[in-house]
Amino acid sequence: MDFQLESKATTKLIVHMSVLSLALNASFFFFLLHTNRLYDMGKLNSSILLLLLLPAVELLKHFYATRAFQLDSTAQIGLGGSGNIPTGRVYTNKTAGRFQLKELFHSIVLLASTVLFYAFICTVLGATVQEYEETIFLALTMTTLTVFPIVLLIGQAKTYSFLLSEPVVLRCPRTNSYFNYLKQNCIGVLLGAWAASVVAPLDWDRPWQIYPIPNYVGCFVGQFGRSVYNLLSTIYLQFYRDRHTKIV
């Protein structure tokens, strides 16, 4: 019975987050089209509002998931580092404040390192040094859509472990499923950004072919497509389980 309840709660979580992600992504993209800001992509001075909106959207999704579904990001003992495993030590408010500042500092360092890594990959794949503003903008967008949600969920220590290909398994099955959902989301964003590069060398002379607009749009298309796939596959699996249960 507990397994069935947890399975239904997990299904509800993935469905809700997929629908929320689809709605927010579509709204953000239509906002770009309606305000004619799509062609300002890559210009840091004129696109600073967009860079602030993206983290706000991810924070909204994170707080909804953690509050509505009571997610526990504690790691299993022996997997993925120390995580949030209690040690029996009593922390004062001052010590707890120092720990939070240290966690925030390391999170900022991790996110900045990810931005530099993405910028390096973009440069290796063909972006010129003169287009450093566009490359930084794209790297910031990719970091916000991939690593930032994972840091919010499991913290910087376990995110380091995940990025270094160490196993990270969370105690709560529901949270572990959402963590897997975020990992699949990362794949969709990266594949979308990479696949969108195919339009750059075409001689159509369209304004939306200018770097990094295709890659920026590709990030959202990849995330959108992955959310659609997660939504449909989760509904199908739950329907299959319910039907199998009735037959048995």
C-alpha cells in the first residue's frame, strides 16, 4: 500500500512539474516574441532582465516542488558524500549562519565554474573570441537551466559528486525521482542547444540565425520537448500500472 501511495505521489509530482515547466517555458518564450527581445539575445546590457527572470522561474519551480510535495534531499549513507546526514552535533545560530554562508559561497563558485566550462565548450565548438558576450550569455542560460535547479535541490556538495560521476542516491524515493527528472532535463537542454547549431551555417540570411539566438532557443525547445516526453511517459506508466493492478 505504501509503495502504491508513493508511486502515485511520484507520478503526481512529475506530472505537475512537467506541466508547470511547459507553461512557464511557453510563457517566457511568448514574452520574448511579444516584446521583440528575442533578437537581443547575447547582448548582456540589454538582456540583463532576461538573465534575472530565468533564475526566478527556476526558483519558483523549486519552491513549488519542495513545498507542495515535501521533498527530502538527504542522501543515503555512503552514497554521494556526506550530504545532509546528521552527525549529532548541535549548531548555534551563529554556526548555522556561517555554514549557510559557506554553502552559498561554494554554490556560487560551482555555478561560476559551470559557466566558464560551458563558455569553453562553446568556444571549442566554433564561437569566436570576439563574441565573448554572446558566449557568456549562452553559458549563463545553460547553467541556469541545467546545474542551478540541481544545486537548489541537493546542494552544492552532492552536485559536485554528481558532476564528477559519483553515485548520488537520495533517501526519499519521490525526491530521487525528481532528481532523475532534473537530470533528464539537463540532457534535453544540452541536446537542444547543440542541435540548434545546424541552422547557423545555412545561407538563409535570417536574423534568427545569428549566434547565439538559435542555441538559446534550442535550450528552451530541448527543455520543452523533454518535459512533454516526461509528461506522456509518466502518464502512460501510471496507466499501465493501474491496469495491471486491476487485472491481478
